[in-house]
Amino acid sequence: MLEIDSLEGESFLDAGCGSGIHSLAARRLGAKVVSFDYDPKSVACAAELKRRYYDGDPDWTISEGSVLDRDYLDKLGEFSVVYSWGVLHHTGAMFDALANVETLVAPNGWLFISIYNDQGGASRRWRLIKKAYNASPAIVRGLIVALCYPRLWGPTTIRDFLRLKPFETWRNYAKSRGMSPHRDVVDWVGGYPFEVAKPEVIFEFYKARGYELRKLFTCGGGHGCNQYVFVRQRSSAKGKTAARSKKAEAKP
Ligand SMILES: C[S@@+](CC[C@H](N)C(=O)[O-])C[C@H]1O[C@@H](n2cnc3c(N)ncnc32)[C@H](O)[C@@H]1O
């Protein structure tokens, strides 16, 4: 996505790191990595990954924090790569989160995010289902998941039968997705808060803040994520403040 082979010499912020799997990949590519998540279990999982592969490494730090907490973010500094995959739409305040991560990108740095696609009525219906799932007891949750199966797996299953390869996608799913197909269904149905945006909305949002879109992968109009790589074109807000105060100091 960044069109480079190495992250040597780059600073990499993984905002909403989840398990820490992408932080590990960035560290292996040579970046100095800072990871955070607001969920203590995710932080614990990322810490375990670090313990297994980079124990005691000072170039990978992991902490608990929220992308909506300005005081916390202000202490992190600026990064040449700010990466937030599948996170900002789950915060309950997506546009605040989109604005907050932007302040952490160094001048000429990359901002790499993925945001759920806005499918209009279909997204609104999914939002209701997700809300209902999260408000329900376990037995009702199971029923909601079961009712979602035909929509989520029906077309693929029929296609595999027609190709005379019954359940091929289901059987091979974990290899490509990194989780079992059932876990993926539960993850999708239960993933709430849930906000969505059309690509043009995200494009305009960051264009207005001095970013240029370098790469866009859409999910083809489906219910997945669109992925964006932006580059910061102007000096950062922090840089500007520092420059302003230097000027003020220089004044007689
Ligand atoms: C779908 S997971 C993605 C995890 C990781 N980025 C990945 O791609 O594997 C969403 C993550 O966002 C985290 N998250 C949700 N709200 C957050 C917030 N306000 N601040 C930081 N992380 C948050 C969740 O705890 C979860 O780990």
C-alpha cells in the first residue's frame, strides 16, 4: 500500500492495534513502532506478541489509550506512518477519530486507514442488527447470527456448489482471513459501534486538511472496508505552532 519494501528509519503508529499483528509486521520491516488500543485484552494480546518475538525491544512500545482521548494522543508525538485499520468506524465518534489521527502524522508522512463502506439502506439495516445483537442475551445473539448466515454465506455457498466445489471457500477461509468463517460472522454481526463513509466523503475530509490521496482500494461497493493511503502535504499543526512560537521569541 505504501509502495515501499522496508520501513527502516520510519516511525509507525498503530492506532487501535487489536492483536498487534500489524505492529509486529511493521517492526519486522524495520520501523520503530508505537501501538495502542483502548481494549485491555487487545493490549494484552499485543504485549504477548511482543514478548514472544521482540522481548525487551525499546523500539516497540504498547499501551492502553483511546483514539478519542486528545490528552493521550498529544503525548505520543508525530509519526511518519499513522496506521489505523478497521478502527475509527468502531469508536462511536468516527469523524472525531478521523480528525484526531490526522494530527499525529508528520509532514510528508503517510496516513493509512480503512473505513467501512457506506451502502446507504443496507448499512443502516446492518447497524440496527448490530445494535440489537449487542443489546441481546446470549441465546438471542445466537439466533441473530443464525438469521444472518443466509445473507453472508448464501451466495458464496451456492456459487461453490455450481462450480462443483462444495464448501471450498468455507474450508479455505481461515487461511486467508486469519480466523474461522464462523468467528468472522460473529465478528461482523457483533461489531458495534458501526459507522460508514463513502470514499468521496473520506477524500474530501482529508483534502480539506491538506492531504493528498495516494492509494485507494475499495471493497467494490460491498459491506467491507475501503482502504486509503493519504500523504500529508502541509506542515503539521504542531510544527506550525513551534514555528510561530520561535518567531514570537525572535521578535524584539
Ligand atoms: C476490527 S479491530 C482492528 C484491529 C487491528 N487494527 C487490526 O487490523 O487487526 C478494531 C480495534 O479497534 C479498537 N478500538 C475501538 N475503539 C477504539 C478507540 N476509541 N481507541 C483505540 N482503539 C479502539 C478495538 O479495541 C479493536 O481492537
